[in-house]
Amino acid sequence: MNLDNMVEGDDLLKLKDKINKVFFFRICGTGMGASACLLKEAGIEVEGADQSFSPPMSTYLDSTGIPCFSLDKVNKEFLQKYDLIIVGNSVPRLSDHAKLIEECGVPFTSFPSVLGTFVLKDKEVIGLAGTHGKTTTTYFLAQMLEALGEKPGYFIGGIMDDRPPSIIGEGKFFAIESDEYDSAYFQKYSKFRLYELNSMVLTSLEFDHADIYDTVEDIEKEFEAVIPNLSMPIIANDDYKSIHKLKEKYENNTWKVYGENSSLGPKNISLTDHGSSFNLTINGNPEEFHTDIIGLHNILNISSCLLVLEDYGFETEKLKFAVRNLGLVKRRQEVRGHYKGSIVIDDFAHHPRAIRLTIDAIKMKYQDKKIITVFEPVSATARSSVFQKEFADSLLKSDQVIIAQSTIQTTVKNQNDLDCEKLVADINSTGIDSTCSTNLTQLREEIDKRVKDDSVLLILSNRTCIGLWESEFVNELK
């Protein structure tokens, strides 16, 4: 590994005024695409390349006019046209692509480095971190700040209907999705360590990303590198053992813990198919809030935003107004249309807890319908045996289950691939009809057997669901 041209921190800052044209290597990831948009907004010429381009980020990049190329067109001479290369964390350390980047002679860095150095240094940066809910909570906070009359910047690892995934903003606040995944093959630590955070919301903390972490304690250490440097109280979910451990270890920090068992709340949660109400203690008083958002996990995420905004001095009545009308990110309980009379919902859930919470929310909203869940275990951790039992348990509130089996082997060390046949057998043993599809044709057949007017087809995948979202199925939705 040759890191002579890798730049970060002060060395990157010294280059800032000399950088006019930037290349994003693997631009179609959610973080990379959003970062590309921020740099373009800052007046830098941006181009990029990837191996494949999948919606929704590919669609958004196309709308921005950022030139995008196929990676097979990229060679040393091609890269030497640029002043800086931003390297996605999907580039492996010992790959030909890494070697190409290192040998082309152009300075290179990660997108968290360039954001921290070029965009965030002069902002009041609020990091939305945790195993679950980062993207949604960041979007909630950005919307709430806007409703409060601020003009925030934000960085959201997803696509929304009403806005780009990132803007610099005119005001002092910047809400940023703060991912615990590593930054790049040459920066094997969490992205949020590079974000110049002033505040942190910690929505959750449990084991995930088994391809880069061996234990949940390894993930805790990433937060330990940031917590002592935060200037504002830490807003943290009370429901997680690892968060309690961090709180005890860093008792000199100010902590505000929320959750169903917390004295702050949220309490008295009422969920209907039209919205939610809940009580949350703000400025020492229990206050009632109303929102059009449903799902217990979403109420918890909204509560965390209210608590961080309380610390910045916003008035209670204005906070009540700010939560009334909120939108969700695409692929988070997104209704895509109807198929053969069944409502089709697309969701990103790929961790057992997220799956369970998502199914709970859908059952609450569609109480008179059967839930047919299609689940594609396709992230590195999901493809492994790490959550073999937990996946079965998380799917049991479905009426029927279809597992869309990826053909990609897991990259998690010392773990077998997820045994999809056993997963199906375990679900069937509870009396819930379950089956496995290994290709798109099988999946379409299994869906067609099951969907009816009285059903919801809930598709859980953080990719294409073995090609379903890239197939004619999309055009058949009404």
C-alpha cells in the first residue's frame, strides 16, 4: 500500500484553494453521491465513476448533471486530469483500483475527510449516529430546523422527494448522518470521527457491520474517540446496553437519555393509521406533541431531535409546530404503488431489530391487511450467519415470508453464509408460510401466488432485491 499521495487534516486544508476539479471513485454510493453534490454546490467541478449505477442515487446523480463514467473507462491518464480523488469505502485495500489510485500521482482522500475539512469546520455540526435510524433522523432534524426558521445545511445518506441529499445551507446548523462504518481502505475508522461534531444524537448501539468489526466493543471504541470532544449534551436512547456503558465511562459529559423507560419519555404514545401523539419532557415539563409520522421507532427518533433542539434554546410551542408535518426518506416505508391489488412498500431494513420495528409500523398502519414480507439479506453482515436466529424471530409478525437469497458469499471473517433453507424452515415451524427464491423469476412467481387485494407486499432490501427493483415489476406498479 502506497499512501504517499493520501491527504487528510491540515495537509488537505492546505490544498483547498488549489482544488478545482474533483473525481469521485465509486460515486453511486449514498454517502459518495451526497458528498459530490455538496462539493458541486461549493463551486468545485465534480465528476465520478462506478461499476454500476442503481436507483435511487443513479437517478438523482443524472438529474444533477454531474458527469458519471463506467469504471472500466478509468485509467491512470484519465485520473491525472483531476486535482483530487475522493475514494469510496467500497474500494478494497489490495484491489487493482486501489493500486491505480495510489500510482496515478494525484492526491486522494475519503469523502468524510473532505466534508470535515472543506464544509463543516465553521458550522454547528449535529451528528445523528447509531446502528438504526440515522438517515431518517437526520432528515427529521433538517425538516424541523427549517420549520423553526433556520436555513440548515445537511448531509443525508438517502434520497428525498422534496430536496437534494445534501446542501451546505446558509445558517449555522449542519445536520449530518454520522455513520459508524469505516471511511476508506486507508482510514479504517468511523466516518463521524472526521466530521468536526459539536453535538451527537445516539439513536441506538448494537452489533452490526461484522465485515469490519469483531465485537460491539469495537464499535463502542469508535464513539469513545469522539465523545470527550463534544461541546453539547449527548442525546442517547436508553434502550441499549452499549449506550449505558458509554454513559458510565464518560460521566463528565452531559447525557440526556430518552426512551420508553426514561423519565423524559416519550410517554403515552398513541399510534393510529393517520399519525401519532406522545408526551416528552421539555424544559422540565411534560409536553404533548402530534405528528403525521407513525411507528414507535420514528417517535423515538423524533424525540431525540426535540431534545437536541431544546439544548439550542428553541421554544416549546415552536417545537410542537415543527414536528406536525414530516416526510420520510425514500426506501423508508415508501409506498411505491399497487401490484395486483396489493399495496407495495419499499424499505431499507436489513438488521433484525430494524426489520421487526418496520413490520410493527406497517401492521399498525394497515391493520386490516395481511403482511407479505420479502426480505433480501444482502449486506455483508446479513449474508453471514451472525443473525441466523435473530432474522427468523424478526420476521414472525409477517403473515407470509419470501426470502430473496443473494448469490454473493459473505465477507465476514470466521462466519458461514446465512443458511436460507434453515431460515425458511424455522419460520415455517411457527406456522407462518415461508419460502426462498434464488433468482428473479422464482421471486416473481412467489409474489404472484400470494398478493391479493387484502395484502401489503413489504419489500425489505438495501439493494435491488435480486433485481426486482430493476425489472419490469416497477413498470407494472399502478
